[in-house]
Amino acid sequence: MRVRRDVLGDVHVDRAVRETTAFTAPFQEFITRTAWADVWSRPGLDRRTRSLVTLALLTALRAEHEIPMHVRAAIRHGASREEIAETLLHASIYAGLPAANAAFAIARETLAEMDAESASGQG
């Protein structure tokens, strides 16, 4: 859970925990154990790199609903806006232009939200 909080932030994890039901609890336990304890904790890649790879994969999968939290995670782990843009541009060649176009739009919106949060003292 510590790694999940480090990557995604307390606000996201607290919301996920709060919204967990008896139906979704097994999935929440599974994802915490496998994604966060087993994979994100491995020493082979740093979290910045894992975040950028994740953004490329989410773009390829057209998993647009997951992109905002991973844009935030990438920034949290030291990726620059330019690196995020380069990752999405690179993904466009392999994942397709429509997928990258959607990812760029979502990333742009998320970064603008982060700027607004920072300016208001929330971020």
C-alpha cells in the first residue's frame, strides 16, 4: 500500500479504499499485491521510467480513464512535461494516431488541472 500511495498519491488511494465494496475488495487486494507490491517495487526500473512506460501502454490500450492518474504519477516521480509529451509522441507511432491524440488531450487537461491546483495551494 505504501508504494501505491507513493505512486498515485493519498487522495486517489483514499478514494479507492473508501469506494471498495465486498464485490470489489478481492480486485483491490489483487492489484495492491501484484501491481504495487510485486511489480512497481522491483529495482529494475526507477519509478519515473515505470511511469513513462505506463503512459505509453495506457495510450496503446486506449485506457484513457487511467491516463490522468498516471500523468500525475509521472510528474510526482520526476518526469518532465516534455518527457511525457515525447512518450506520447513515441507511442503514436506504435499505438496509432487516434490513441495518442486522445492521450495528448487528456494529459494536457490533467496538467492544466495540476497547474490550477498548484496555484490555489491544493497541489
